[in-house]
Amino acid sequence: MNLSSLVKAIVMGFALFVLTPFFIFGQLLDPAAYQITSAPDTVMAGEVFPVTVTVTIDGEWYLYSVHNAPDAGPFPTAFSSGSASMAVAGEVSESEAEIKFDPNFNTDLGMHSGSAEFVIPVAFRPGLEGSQTILLEVLYQLCDDVSCLPPKTKPIEGTVLLEGVSDSPFTDFPEPAEEQLEFELTSSSDVGADSVWGYLWLAMMAGFAALLTPCVFPLIPLVVSYFSNQPGAAEGMKTSWGQAIIFGISIVLIFTAIGALLALILGVSGVSQFASNPWVNVIIGVMFLFFGISLLGAFELRLPYKLTNWLNRKSNEGSGVVGTLFMGFTISAVSFSCTAPFVGAILAATTGGEWFFPIVGMLGFSTAFASPFVLFAMFPGYLERLPKSGAWMNVVKVILGIIILAASVKFLANADIIWQWGLISRPLGIAVWITLFFIAGFYLLGLFALHGEKRPESITTGRLMLSMPFLLFSFYLLPGLMGASLGIWDAWLPARQATDVSVVRSISNAGGGGTVEAYWSDDFDQSVENAIAANRPVFIDFTGYTCTNCRAMESTVFPLANIMERFDQMERVKLYTDGGQRAAENQRFQFELTGTVALPTYVILDPESGRVLDQLIGFTRAQEFERFLDRGLERHSRISGN
């Protein structure tokens, strides 16, 4: 096999390696299969008849009993009619459920594994005849011993022939709506796409930043020298390019494997399911502290010497493709002390995303990280244009360490607010940031040096210019200590009041400015009563303590005067789904109302009928949010006749 064919084979193998988890998870995204296994062939209209539904559950997943209490934690399995022409006409029975301890909810629950049967009594409206579709909808949630999938609604279909009318027909059918207004609800697909691309961009920026650290940057000329001295390097460009590509693939392979492993461990429920876990936030926060202090030079992270020595020996012993692959693994291992903080930061950032985010993040990081090695190995003549190694690399390392320390505040504050301890207040978080960024600015100005460094006698123009953003940002944060809004940065700081969510302060941007108080209830039932009495719609904010996009909306969009003007025409209620005594109840209500558990989700509701007038998911621009509010108000006006 020649080198060209081998390169193609490796590229195809790498593509399969990266894509295989996607295919695996694509098959596992729905581990439960439902089908109607028993129903009469012929019944009379209005007659109550049984429909047997059998579910098959894959692997270690289990399904919850229909008899579990709704407030027990998970969603109990529930069946409803998917058609206005039929109704569920009694209590659903099920095969015997196993009562066992569920570690996800710390309580004993009824559950089914492997397979289960449910018998649902249904009836069709009198007046119907001929062949009719049995359309049921099942709401269910699947868990294993370490994680849970989001609740899901699935349709189940069958057929039955109606002949005649029952002598004592079932009559408890829901009344048909007098008026059907077709409303198009706002889609959130674009928000998800933006999230993926934003995360990929962040991961690539981290990859490029890692290149500037002292234990990575000097390796670039060493790698180029390695390829220049390889046997056959003088044979032509084709050989050197092939080896450079193989080298880059080996680096991408090892980092992407880390992301794929994390995705496999956490499961198809997605990393986002762990974002609201306080222990996860504590671990990430402590990890950031550990990595940040490491970058400041307190200690150095290293892989075991036996591993790095073995990889180095294999890269020297091997020839051609094998040696090049091991060289890529060796570079990844040697640079671990500087890349580990970035890898940790990228993987920690997946807590707001989907299950595949670790793979996407590591693929983006490693591609950016490997690209200079590959390009300079292919075009060694450009190596002379690189800046020389020197003290500037340690400066970059220290500044990055300070930024990572600042990021740790976000995750530690998340855990604090979920537990509602009140230890990390907003002023404390701001004070930590101010201190860290002042330190960064003073360090760049050469006012002090860390251990092992020599304090510069004079500073360059570059260091002076770099110090200014850190110092300016520190001064910008100072009013926040007195309670002033910090705009988008409030999303990354501890909440203004961790234990009081009923008040949002709005700063008017019109005319003379000023402040107004906007009341937010946390009692949905009371808000509905108030809305009916005042003949106004209900605005529901499904939010989370750990939701960064929720805080961003609250700090940059909600306070605008034109938004507040529209809020004043609604009853406002804020429901937290990731913490507090009502978290499970609120999340269940959100899913039943909107079909999603994504945060933030905004709903405008007609209080009389309980109908969703419009809904919006995710962070959005103020203009779009204003149009969303206007649509909800206009639709409520049409329904109420105002």
C-alpha cells in the first residue's frame, strides 16, 4: 500500500471514529418502542373497550409506573387521547411494576424494565361509524441508574370498525372548542444552531490560545525538524504532506476520543441534564481553580513519565506512518500540562448543550491546535516568520490562568444558589472579578512579577495596550458592588438575590431614565386568578438557577422600557425548574404545556382556556422578544374580545 492510499484509509477511519457515536446515539435516542398489541376488531360507537399497548425497553433503561405520585420526581407514564373523536374512558391498568429504590430521585418508585403492558379503556363519540383510527398519546420518562432522558410524548395508532351505537354510551367527552384560532408558535431551531456554532467557535479559540503557552509554542519548530529529518523527506512534497496530515489526524484523534468518551459516559440524556446538579458545578468550579492556579505557576500538571517516555520511544523507533502517529500522541502528552486547563474548560462549557457537545468541542479544539503543526510541517519555509520563544509566553499563560480563575466563580455560585446557602453573593463575585482583573492589569504593566520571573525594567507597547482592557473592565465592574446592573455580564455573576426571585429591577432607557419595580410571582395558580380578574394574559418564565441565557435575558432584554411596558399588561410568573422545592413540579408543568424542558422558555397563556397563545425558547434579541410579546397580547385580545 502506498502512502497516498494509506492516508486515505486513515482519513476514512478517523471519519468513522468521529461519526460512530452519532449513529450509536441516534439509535438510542428512543430506547422505548410502543405498539398496540390487542384491540377489538369491531365495537359500537360510545362503547368502552380495552386497548392493550405493549412497550419494549432497551438495555438498562426503565419506565415509570402509571401509579407513581406526580410529585415523586419523575414523570409517571400517562395515556391520553390524540383525537377529538375519542377519549380515554377510565383508569389505565398495567402489568406488575417493580418497586425499587431510584438513585436519581432518592426514593422508592414503581418501574418497568425490559417490557410492560398497559390496558387503556377508550371510547369513540356516538354518531361515528365505519373504520376509525385509535390514536393514543403516551407521556413517559426513561431513566437508568445514573441519568434520565427528558420526558417525551409519542403517538400510538391502531384501527377499529364502528358498527351501531351502544345502548349506554360513554358521554364524558371533552367539549369541542367554540372557536379555533390557528397560532404559529415560535420555533427554537435557530437558537440551537447558534448554540452549536458558538460553542464550536469557543472551542477553536481555546485551541489557538493553547498554542501560545510555554509548553506548546516551542514544540512547533521541533515538529517541523522531526519531519525534515525523516527518511524520504527529500523525495518530494507528496511524502512530507502525507506525513503532516497523518500527524494532524493523530492529534485530533486523541483529543476527540476524550470528547467521545465523555459523551458515552454521560449518555444520550445529554450533558445539559447535569448542568443543574450542584455537585457537578462544584467539581467544575474546583477544577477551574486547580487549572487556574496551575497556569499561574504554583505547580505543573504532568502525565506519568513512563507514558510520555514510552510514546517518545515508539515515535523514534517507528518509521513512516507508525512513527508519525506516535509522534502526534507524544506531542499531545508532552503538552498536557498546558492543554489540560483548556480541555477542562471546553468540556465544562458543555453543561449548557446537547450530548454531542463534548465531541464537537474536542474536534474544534484539536483541529485548531493541530493546524499550525500541520501547516508549518507542510510549508517549513514560513517557520522563520514565527515570533521567537521568550518571556511573552509565560505572560500569556498567567493571563489565561487569571481568566480561568474568574470563570470558576460562575460554577461555584451555581452550586451555592441551588443549595440556597447564600455564601457567594453577587457583591462577593464582583469583588473577586475586580481583584483578579486588577491583578491582570498590574501584572501586564510590570508592577510585580511572579515567582521565578524577572520583573521587567520597562514594558512594551503591547503589554501596555493589553493591560488597558483588564483595568477598564475592573472599573466598569465597580458600580455593580452598589447594586448597579452590569448588562450581559450579570449572566456570568451570582444572582442579585439568590433567595428572592420576586423582584426584577428595570432601568428605563427612555427620556430621563430612572428605575421601576416589576413584580414577579412564583405562584402560577394565583397568577391565573389575578389574570382572569384583570382580563389579561399570563406570562410564564420557565427559568433555572444555573441558566446563563436566562440571566442574560433578564439583564439585557427584560429591563428595556418598551419590554416593561408590555410586561405591565400581563400577569408575570417565574417558575424555576432546576432547583427549589417545586423544581420537579415546575419542569413537569413546562413539558406538558410546551413539549420541551429547554431553558429559558417563555409562554404567553390565556388564563380562561389555558391555551398557549405563543411561546419562545432560548436567548433572543430585544426586537424579536418585543414582537413575541405583541403577538401574545394581540391574540389574547382576539380571544377575549377586547
